[in-house]
Amino acid sequence: MSIAPIGPIGSVTGPTAISPTSGTAKSGGADFASALAGGLENLQGLQNKSDDLAVKAATGSLTDVHDYMIASTEASLATQLTTAVTNKAVAAFNEIMRMQA
């Protein structure tokens, strides 16, 4: 059994110049709010899926336990991420309030 060699890595291109933009920066408030809302909806969906599979596992109607374990881990990670983002947002808010005082 022969193993084919890996081809060479292509050349790396140099940095490109940044072109200046004209006018003022766009307000990203609506995009940020929609991203947060979408993230929370995603979290709720993952938790609901995990809960449904947990009920199926407890009643014996779940055919593959791996599905429950994967859904449970996804929900746990999403919850941890949401908590971390919340903590960072609160810390940033507190820092801004300290600057104003």
C-alpha cells in the first residue's frame, strides 16, 4: 500500500493596502441586537432539542443514545458561551460606567 505524497504549499501573498473609506461609520446597533436575539433563539432551540431527547432516552423510545449526548453537549456549550458573552458585556458596561464617574 503506497501513500501519495502531500503537494507543496502555495506561496504566501504579501499584505494588501487598506483603502480609506469616506463618510461616517455605519451604526451596527440593529445588527448586534439581531445577532444577540438569534443567538438566544439558537440556544433555546438547542436546549429544547436536548430536553426532548432526554425524555425519549428516559422513556426508552430513543434508538441512539449518541444523539442525546451530542444534543446535550451542544446545549451545554451554547449555554456556557452565552454566559461568557453576558459576563463580558456586563464587565464592559461596568468599565464604561467607571470611566464616566
